[in-house]
Amino acid sequence: MLFVTGITGHTGRWFLDRLIKENYQGKIRCLVRENSNTEMLDKSGLSIEKVNGSLTDKTFLESSMAGVKIIVHISGILFSNNVVEAAIANNVRWAILVHTTGRYSKYKSASDEYIRIEDDILNLRDKISITVLRPTMIYGSSKDKNMFKLIDYLYRNKIFPLFGEGENLMQPVHAKDLGYAYYDVLLNKDKTLNKEYNLSGKRPIRYIDLVKCVSQKLERKNYIVNLPLWFSIISAKIYNKISKNAIISVEQVLRMQEDKDFDYENATKDFGYSPVSFEDGIKEEIKEYLDNFEMQRL
């Protein structure tokens, strides 16, 4: 019995797509919220059992994992403690946990909680086998919370303010590459058991080049205005003092200067991970945005 959380989400849908394509023969129990759209699950043709509940309900989690051997937890690191505790109580053999490269940030407010949660869980490997997957920023559809906002902003505005020089490296990963990677990790248990993998896009890209790439593929003539870092910090401080609903903090401005590029060589070696480049992967998301924009105009 395979137990999956987050299968109706951004990357979970691609995991399900791969399970369908591979005609997965095992039984699957999926934890879904009551208001989730489960049409894809219902039409999958797989042996899927749905259970409705919350990842914050420890009693429910423990009862829902009866008979489970393997867990693929996609719903996020903040729920991992509850999931692993319930798994141990049910003698689950292996937990594959989708976490984040956010643990590597040098800013404590961004990384401290991730490090604490993950390290506590990794100390439980004497009770359960644990494989940790750490994606970078995820994109690929309107379901992403970062790149889609950038696309929308560049489409609606001529001027793009850039904090700093934009020389920091990023390596966003496409949701499909992640969803398919979950399956490959599952398939290659002999190599992936009790391992940890960073999962990023094909190659690093400077943030300024990422913005230019999106602008070009949108066929917009955006003007990038570089704001000196000192000016950006002062502006953020003033903005936060005068606005109760500020959408960017000083720390966020500083974090935008961090390199977020991560090597995935071990993932390639162990289960054939081969992600798409940002230049190719963003095309589909831009098309979705433009199609939706045109539909709203009609």
C-alpha cells in the first residue's frame, strides 16, 4: 500500500500522471481535502482509495495509514513531523518527503524552521527509512506562486524594478520534472533509500536573464530599472513603516541577492533525473497565462 499526500497539487498531479503512464499496479491511498478536485484520481484507472482529512489531525493520520508500507509526502515540510510520527506508529517502512532547498538560506527566518523540522526527522532513521527531496522554486503552471506573478507583472507593466544588479543565480524546477522524479525515486529504492537529493532545473540562470527571458517570450518590451541595493533597503524600510499590508520586507530584498543554484548530479546518477531548462519549461506557463488572459477579455 502506497500512501500519498498532495496528489491533487501542483507537482502531485504530475506524479499521478506518471503513475498512470506506467500503469502502476499497487494499491494507493490518497489523502485529499474534502473540497479537492479528484476527477483525475477518479478517472485514473488505478487502484486508488481516497481518504478525506487534515494533515494537522494526528489521530486521523495514524488511523489512515493502517496497512501502508511506503509514504510519498508531497504536501510540504510543515506537515512532515505529523506524517512521520503517524508512519512510525504504523510500522511504515519508507517515507519519501518533499521538502525544500530553503533550508540552505543564510537568513535564519527563512531557514531555521526548515532545518529544525528536517533534522529532527532525519534523527528518526533508526525507526523508519527516510528519503528527502529538496526542490528549488517550482514553476510550470498557474498553480505556482512565484513565476506566474512575474509573468502577470511583466505583461501588465512596462517598467520592472530590479532590486540590486540581478546577478544572483536561480535554478527554478518545472513541476513535471518533480512529479516524475517522485516516481523514479520510488522505482529505484535500492539506490534512493535513506538518501537526500536537491532537485533543481537544468542549469542556473541569472535573475536578470530570467526576467528578460520571460519578457521576450511574452513578446513585451519591458524596461528593467536597476535599483541600487542600498536604495532598495531604505525604500523597503520606509514602505514597511507606512504600510500595514507591506508585501515585501527588507529581508526579502536581501534574500533576492542570494544565489539559489543547486547541483543535482546525485539524482541523475541514482535515478536518471534530467530536468528541462527554464527557457523551454516556461513556454507552457506563459501560454497558459496568455490563453487565460484572452478568455477573460472575451
